[in-house]
Amino acid sequence: MPLVFHWGGPRDQQVADLPADMLASAVLVYDGPRWLGVYERTDPVQVVRSDRGPAEVWVVKE
């Protein structure tokens, strides 16, 4: 599973394992129950090192 690093919003600086099919669209939408949020890929794509391995950066969409 790909790793995603969240930048901004309710999941700021959290790293998550997500199924590849969730990353097929231009936005990543969380609808709760703990958080609401919409994230989008950085352009150009950025990858950061995390304690769990390389993670692609997704930025909160405001």
C-alpha cells in the first residue's frame, strides 16, 4: 500500500497507508468520523521520508 504524508488540515503531518485505488483521483476525501478533509497531490509530486518509509505528500485543499 502506498504511504501518504498529509500536509495541513486535520491530518497535518500524519502518515497513512492507503489502498492504491484511493489515490487514482486528483483528490483524496476523508468524510469522518474523526476528521473531515480534502487533500490533493503536490505539483510536482513530492516524496518525504517517514519512519515508515517514503511517503507521497498530499496537501490540504482549501
